[in-house]
Amino acid sequence: MLQIHHLRRRFGPMTAVDDLSFAAAPGECLGLLGPNGAGKSTTVSIVTGLLPADGGTVRIADRGGPGDPAVRAMTGVAPQALAFYDELTLIENIRFFGRLYDLAGPRLRARTAEVLDLVGLSDRAGSRAGTCSGGMKRRLNLAIALVHGPRLLILDEPTAGVDPQSRAAIMDTLEHLRATGVTILYTTHLMEEAERLCDRIVVIDRGRLVAEGTPSDLIRRHGGPATIVLRRADGTAERLPAASPRDTLLALLQDRDVMELHIERPTLETVFLNLTGRALRDEA
Amino acid sequence: MMHVLTLALKDLRLLARDRVGFFFTCAFPLLYAIFFGAIFSGSAGDRAGISVVVADLDQTPESAAFVEELRASSALEITLAGSEEAALDHVRRGRQTGAVILPPGFGQARSNPFSGSAATLRLAVDPARSAERGLLEGVVTERLFASLAQLFGDPLAARDLARRSQAGLAHRAATDPFVGAAVLPFLQSLESFMDQAVQQDGAPDDDAHAAPAGGLRPFAIEHVDVARNRSGEPPTAFAVSFPQAISWALIGCAAAFGISLVVERTRGTLPRLLVAPIRVGHLLAGKALACFTATVAVCVFLLLVGCTVFGIRPVAPALLALAVPVAASAFVGIMMLLSVLGRTEAAAGGIGWSILLIMAMVGGGMVPQFIMPAWMQHVGAVSPVSWTIRLLDGALWRGTTASDFATQSAALLGIGLGGLLLGIIVFRRRIAAS
């Protein structure tokens, strides 16, 4: 569905994207992870056609690049910024963008109602967008990207700055979309979201691909050993790396000083830190 | 085309819901037109006095004294003319409200009120200005009566007047029975009365000098109607203030839509529009169409108010119907240029309004150009506001020739096209570089 080959983009002396290649199969949810300045936004901008690439190609649905109107028509984009009009109502916003994708009449009305229902905003359809909460605005941002029924959905941190309820609603929506065969390119800093939603993950840093695979693959290959955390009778705590947690655990159980212990398995965040050597930015 | 219409409708809807933007594009121009129209309409009556030109054809000490008496009146602003025709021409051209003509013999007749011939003067006023005419006649009459009352308030002067009048009328006593039987005995009694007053070294009281004057008609006023030539002058101050207000509406629309394009960029809706299956040209055309539609709508609204409420009668309605879209086109181009001048909302607003206000200032949007010094009018010719007001003035009240209208329209369309092309080129480059 989405093929990126040897993509390059420079901004003056800085290389934002450096020979990046990856692909997303139809119906797949591909996570694009990377620290700040890794080149995620530049990659997304090139994939959506907002930025030209200095080199390499982007092909969508075997048709062409993002400059092709037919390709754009099958692509939905929910940018990180809340990209709609505060002065318009939710329904006006969705209908406006739907018309730009050549929806009209009963079809437009039906799709508007569907996406409002999908993101749980039907009861606020007539409210001005500016009066909605942050979570509602995020859901509206997503609804606008969905109104024309895209086959490829590009989501740039779609849950940034929302409350847990809205995040859960957005995740439910995205899981529903994935189940219906929509291909999703998903950038996020929230590893648990990526782990829950993404079939595969691409980790990039300094514009280059540093790892690619399913979440469990990445954890197995790059997560490192599990850690056993124990608390002794005198109140001190220890963290013990355990290449073989079972053997270490059995040994520790013989120790009468150990009052409490548990195993910390490596996560995507561990993978990320191991691969990029830097912490993710603060969660929004 | 549907995409362009969709984008334009969205922008119009946004404008309608933006209270500040709506105020500056619609309400402010209307307030401006009413406020300044009312000020200029009411100014004539609030001045220090009625402007009057006086032609003293008599050229006697008495006539000169009367001119000075008129000049002393706070109700009049007096200027002098050398001839009756010159004075009437002043009125005809509207430079003065009225003219007072003192014909030869006025002084002699005025100094001898019993000589049998009334001191006659002529008042020339535009018959359409009945209020000013009545006021001027009242002031002149009051001055004439005041001088007569002054005369009888001085016993010596009154006694001398009675003596001179008897001497002057003596030769008519034989031929005119009324003079012999009534006037001369009255003058003898008056002389005797005033003589006693002189000897008593006392001034007669008010009743004493009021009585002789009562019933006398020692002067006459002839009215001359001088129709004012109004060609080249606005029929009403609102005919001047409404074109200015329309220029403010154009400015308000250009600023509002110019800034809105920057807002699209800074708030993230522009990228979303650019990833939709529409062309950049659609986007800019939609913005231009919205600006054009809003501008024309506000202009039509202002003109309707001006015509129906404030009595403006366009001298060339067909040209006016052309002038509005021409002016709107010019400001669409200016809007497009303004939209690329600043990268942030604040910068675009600041730069845009600064440029537009200077355009308005030198172009006659704040004060009419015809009251500016000549050099400032030349400077103002570079402003699209000046061209717009001239175009609208020509169609509304000034009258215009086909070549003048074509020249002004071409200038405005050129400004619009230039701004549009430059704005589109810079906008496209920015998108490509961002």
C-alpha cells in the first residue's frame, strides 16, 4: 500500500531524512517511532505531499506519488496540529473537508453522520469546534481525516494532549479501522499505544532507519535481558539483570532475606532507548 | 469550480462569525459614512456666520459705514467684491452664501430717510437656501433699523436731520399737498422737540426715539435669485462620505482575508487543505472569490443605505455598477499581496494594516482629497484608495467621462492584477520551501 524507497531530504546543512526505506502492506498498521528530530515529521510531510523529497520515491497503492490527486483522494491525514476551524461547528467542519474530497449530497451527509458516530461526537455535532474540549478536538481531527473513507490513513500523534477517555476512544476507533482493512501509518511517542495498535514498527533516528519489525520482534532483538527487582528485609532494593530470569528467580527464592520480588520485562521503550540512546520526549 | 465555491463559502462563513472582522468590514464603514457625512452636512450652520459678499457700488461714506456695520455683525462673514456681477458670481459658484449689493444713491437715501426715496439694497441668495436667505435678510434689516434708531437716539443729529429734510422738501410743498400739510409740520415739530432735548442736555428715552422710527419705511430690500451652479459639487456630504466609507470596507476586507490566509498557515489548516485533492490554485481562487464577494456585498449594502436613507442619487448608476466590482478586484489583489507579507498572524496584521492605513491617509480615505493641499493630492494619486474614491465619486455625484472612467478602472485592475500575481508567486514559493 505504501512503499518508500531511499528517501532523502536536507534542510541546508542538516539531513532530515537519509536514505530511508520501508513499506506498509494493505491493512497493516505501521508505527513510525523516533526521538525528536529523528525525521518522523519530515517523512510524514513527504508522504502526504506537503514536502518534496530531494531523492527517493514514495508510491501509494501502486498508483503514484502523493502529488497525484487520485492518490490524495484515497489518503486521509490527521496532522498533529488541530487542523480545523474553531468558528465552524463540528458538522460544518467535516462537511467542508468532505466536499474537498468530492463528497456531496446524501453521501456526504451519511459519511458525516458515520464518522461523528465513530469518534463519539454525534451529540456535539452542532457545537462550534472552538467550544469543545481537547479530547473532542482530537477526535474531530481524526473524524475529518476519515470522512472520505481513505484506504491509507496517516496519523501524526493522534492522541497528543488528550484525557484517558478520549485516548481510549481514539484507540478503539483506530482498532476498528484496522479491522476494516485501512492501512495506517502511525507516529507516536507513546510506546504502549504503538505496542497495542501497530502490526509492525519502524524506528528511525537522525533520518535513518535503525530497526524494523513487530513489537515482539523488536523487544526480543533489542530489549535486552529482563530485570528482577527485589526488596530485602532491611528495606533495601536491588535490580538484577537476568539473562535467564527463571534460574535467577529460583536462586533468589532460597535467600531468606528477600521479602518481595518481581520481574520487569523489556518494553518498546527499552528498545527505543537501547536503539537511540536517548529518552523519548515527555508524554503529551 | 465546486472546490473553489466550497472554499469561498467557508471563508465567508468564517468572516460572518468573526465579530471583529465583521465590524471592520461592514459596521465600521457604515459608522464612518454616517459620522463624517453628518459632520460635513451640519458644518455650514455651525460656522461663525453666513458668508456674504458685499458690493458697494455707492462708494460714499454712508455706504462704507453700512458695510462696516455689517462686518461688525457676528452673524455674517463679510468679503468685498468690486462689482455687482462679481458678487453674484461668488454666489453662483457657491463661494459665498449670499450677496448684498449697495447701489448708487444708497448712502444719500439712507442719510435722508425723509427725503422721499428709500435706501434700496439688493440681496442675492440661491432660492434653494431659504433658511440662509431669511437669516441674511433679518440681519441686514436689523442693521438698517439699528442705524436709524441710533440716529434718533442722538438729539443733535436728529435735529440736524429734521432741518436738512425740511430744506430738502421745501420745494415740493407747493406741488405735493401731503408734504406741505403733513410731512413738513411733522419735521418742524421733530426739530422743535429735538431742540428742546438738546437744550435740556438730556438724551431722549427709548420711547422717544422708538416713536419716530415706528411706521417709517426708510429703506427697501430687493431680492435677487441667483441659482447656484452645483456641477462639480457633491449634492450632499453623504455623497462624499459614502465613497470614503466604501474604501474603508475594501480595506477591511483586504485586511481580514489577507490575514486569514496567514491564519490558515499558522493554525495548521493550510497543510490539511494542501493534502486534499485540490490544487493550490483552487485554494487561492477560493480565497479571492470570498474576498471579492464580501467586498461587493458590503459595497452594495453601503450604497443601498446611502441611496435609501441618506438621499444619494447616483449620476451614473450603470458606471457605479461597474465601479464596485472593479474596485473590489483591485483590493482582492492587494489582499493577496498582504497575505504573503508576514509569516505570523501578528506580523501580517501589523504590516497589512500599516500599509492600508497609509493608503487610506494619502488616498482620501480619512479626509476628502479635495480639501488636501495640491502636493498631497499628487502624492495620494499613488494610492489605490484614491483611485477607488475617484471612480466612485465620478459615478455617484461628480460625473465622469468614459475615458476618465476607463483610465481609473484600468489603474485599479492593474493594481489588482499585479498584487494577485505577485501574491500567488510568493505564496507558491513559500509552500514549496516550507
